[in-house]
Amino acid sequence: MTDFIKTNWAKTEFSQNYLEKADIYIVERRRMFSILRSFVSHFLSSSGNKRLLDLGCGDGILTEELLQVDGSLSATLLDGSDDMLAKARRRLVKFGEFRYVKASFQELLEKDFLAEKYDLAVSSMAIHHLTLNEKVMLFNKIRALLKDGGYFVNIDVVLPPTEALDQWYMKLWQEWMDNKKSSLGLEDEPSENIIKRYKDLGENRPDTLEDQLRALNELGFSEVDCFYKYGIFTIFGGKR
């Protein structure tokens, strides 16, 4: 597992550029947030005092989206970057006090510093930096941190199962970015450069959706499914 400090996400300039343009780079990002809000409203709205764990929280936007559904959520936000955690604090201060934990996924796997059990664990565009074996270990750790009946939902990119599908999915992605930039009148680097950088960057280690769903099932999650998919962008998860 690559040390977080050695990745591009530990660099403030790189992460800030991503945050500013995430709605361009991530296909239907706001739609995926809407689907996650619907998931929480449907499956977790029956009782109050629910605990949320946001893994690789970035600037806290995912927790903010869910607090708009249920303002009573008690949230723990984990990220390896001090800068991201500071941004999350500023974003969420209007909602109240939450727990912020500076830790990488590697540290989460190695240490038991989260004593609580959670009703919901979420992550967005973070877990694909792990190898499949590391993903499996993290999924198992998440299951251990969930209450019985708790859910894990992951928004992420996945590896296409064939080269033909990969070529099409990259075309879909490029078309999305080109159309988004055109609608905003935005001058930016060519979309094919962004795709090439994603594919060439060694810290990006996506695995197929099939392999990850199988891993969740084998670890004992129930109701495992893909909740949304657009090319390589997907939402999937399961229930403890």
C-alpha cells in the first residue's frame, strides 16, 4: 500500500485543483450524490441518533450532502490530509461538532482507533487507490465497524472487464467532460489528457465491479449490489 504522504493527494495544489473541477471530471457527480441521499432517506430514516463514517472524506462534501437529509447524524470523518480535514471542518461548522480523524487507509487497517460502531460507512473516489487485496481488507474492516444492519456505500471508479468496454467507457468519459466544459464556457486542458493521466498514474488501482461485489459477498455482506453505473463511475455496497 502506497504511503498517503507520497501520493498526489497529499499535495495541496493537486487536491485543490481536483476539488475545484470535480463536477467536470466525475461523470454525474451530483446525480450520484442525489442517489446516495435517496439511499439514506430510504434505508436509514426510521430512527434518530445514527452514526456516519466518511472514509477519505476530502473536503467533507459527502457528509454535508447526508446532513441535508438527516441533520441528526453523528459523523466521523477520516482523511490522510490535514488540509482536507481543515476544509471539511470549515464546510461543516454550520451543522455542529463532528469527529475528525487524520489517518490513511493503511493506518485504519493497522490500528484500532475507531471505537464506535456505525450505521453507515461511505466513501467517494478514494478506495480505488488500493490493490484488490487491500480493498478486501478495508471492506472487512468496514464490516467490523458497522452495527448489525448497518450499510456500506462506495462511490468510485472501477476497471472495465474488457478492452472493448474500456475504450467505450473512456469515450463516454471524454464526451461528458467536453460537454460539461462547453456548457460552462470553461477553458481547460484537453479531456484526453485527464484520462491519460488517470490511466498512467500508478496510485490509481481500480478493480472490476464484479471482483469487488464478490469480495463483499464473500466477507458476509448482504444485499450486495451495484446501485448506479455510468461507464467506470459507480455506486455499490452492501449491508452488515
